[in-house]
Amino acid sequence: MLFRYAYVPHALEKLHAWMAHLVTKVWCRNGGAYSVTLLCQELQDIAAEIDAIETDEPSIFDDIRDLDVLIQALAQTKRGELVTMFTHSTAVDDLCHGSAAHHPYAYSDLQAWDAKIAPQLKAFFDDLFSQHIKSGPIKRRLGDLKHHVDAFCKINREGICPFCGLEETRDEHYTTRDPYDHYLPRHKYPFNAVNFRNLSPMCHTCNSSYKTVKDPISRRPGTRQKAFAPFEDTVTFPEMQVQFDAGKIQALAPPDITFQISSATHPEEFDTWQWLFGIQERYKAKLCKKRGAHTWLNTILKDSANYGRTPTELLEDIRANTAADPFLDDGFLKLATLDACKAEGLL
């Protein structure tokens, strides 16, 4: 990613804390009868509110009770394994950073642990994000995703998707919101369904066209790789270098372009980032557009003729503006392209 998102605390993150308590302290307790009083107090309050409504519809608490029966029937060692899987697989930052102390337990590991319980656990956490988070009792206490993204955008004011640097993001002034990406995909890591360390707004192109269901920490089965976490402490902008044949500048095509992205501090993370979000394809395509490389070159040549300044002077102005704001008018791509033009003798 090109810059960091600041993590914004919100009441909704309590939902993941409730689930952590449910899995580790209730379902995996060392015996004793199930009671709703074992749950976090706020979950108990929600249960009481739902009980007061006469309905035949199954609730989240029916699922909690049913899963409790299944998990409590297991040996204590098996329950301990479930605690380990939950704890490790929800440590998103540690997993992204390649921590040897945290194993990325996936749904396949859950199936190997217990083939009967695994699909029910997955369905429970899927429903938590797709249905229960929208329910009245939870919304009244914690707010909803639109409320969360509004609070998020009031702190994260860049207005550009950090995962590509190309697309604008929607803030609190829009009636719709950008999709929340489950950075570690929830079909593979179901315990992260409502883990807000794993949820961040992402532009539609990054989310739906490129990242889709890719796993940032494992490109192939049985392998691990480092990736930027959604809420990194620091992100250093990478070095970018463009090369192309000067004779093709008027009608560039992606095969004509070499785009090198490097980082002295996070080489593996930036390699993963390029793969996740189709960065090479997208950046090359940007240079080939009508308002891409050829237009950037023509503009600086025209401005030089019109304003009596050398192309080198104008290029240094662009360099200074890009240092102040890399994303203004695609400045980071424009600068790398114009540096290539200068190297090819076009400026």
C-alpha cells in the first residue's frame, strides 16, 4: 500500500470482543452447564431483548446454544485446539508481518479439526457479518457499518484508495460507501468476519476487480509471505522507475513499458501488494491512456514554450509538488514517466 490508514476505534469492534469471549471462555470452558449468563453482559442484554419479542424465527442465541452442545461434547484438548486456532487466526497484523509465533489457521484446518462442527462455525461467523450486525438490537448499541465508515473517513481524509493510489474513495458526504474488504478473506479465515483489524474501506476496483478472494499471506497452498497489514504503523513510499522506447511515446502499449517498483525496507510486502491489486497492469494502462504519458510530455513542452521556462525547471516543480502530495493529478506516476522522458532525451 502507498500510505497508511489510521485505525479508528468504534463501538462495532465490541462485536469481535464478544465473539472472542464466546469462543475462548464459553464454548471452550472446562465443563459446566450452558447459560446465557456466561456471555458478555451486553450480549446477555441483547438476548433478553430478543426473548421479549414473540417470534418463531431462530436467533443468534439459538446458534450459540447449539454450537455449545457440540463443542462441549469434545475432549478438553480439542477445545484447547479451537482456542489456539481462534487466537492465532485473528492476529491479523502478526500474520501479515510473518510472525513465526502465529500460525495462519484456515478453514481447511478447522475442517481437519472437526468436519461436523467446522461448517457450522463458518456459517455462524458468516451470518454474524452478513445478517446479525445489521439487526436492531446490535445497531442500537453499536451503530452500523455506514456509521463506522463515516467516523473512519473523518480521520482518514486522503480521499484516495491507499491500495492503488488511483481511485477516489467515498466519505461521509456520500449516501453510499466503499466496500469493506475482509483483508484476510473470511471464506478462508472465518473467525475474522467482524474483526475490524481485518476490515478496511477499499475502492471498488481494488476490492472487486483485482483482490477479490486472494489471500495476502499465502499465494499458494502451504506457503507464507509477508504483506502490509490494513493498518500499518508506518508505510514508506516505494521507489518507482519507468522505462520505454522514446519512439513509441505517441502510442504506448503496456508491452512497451517496464515499470519497476522497489523498496529497501519492505521488498516482500511491496511484491505482495503488486500481486494483490494488479498494480503493474493498472499503472501501465494509466500511462497508455489519452491523458497519460503522451499528454504529460506534451503539457510540459507546451508550458515551456508558453512561459519561458525550461522543461527541467518545470520537471523540478512537478517533483516538488509530488513530494508534497504524490496523489495530486496522479503526480507519482507523472513524475516517474517524465523522468523516463528526460532519460530518453524527450525533455
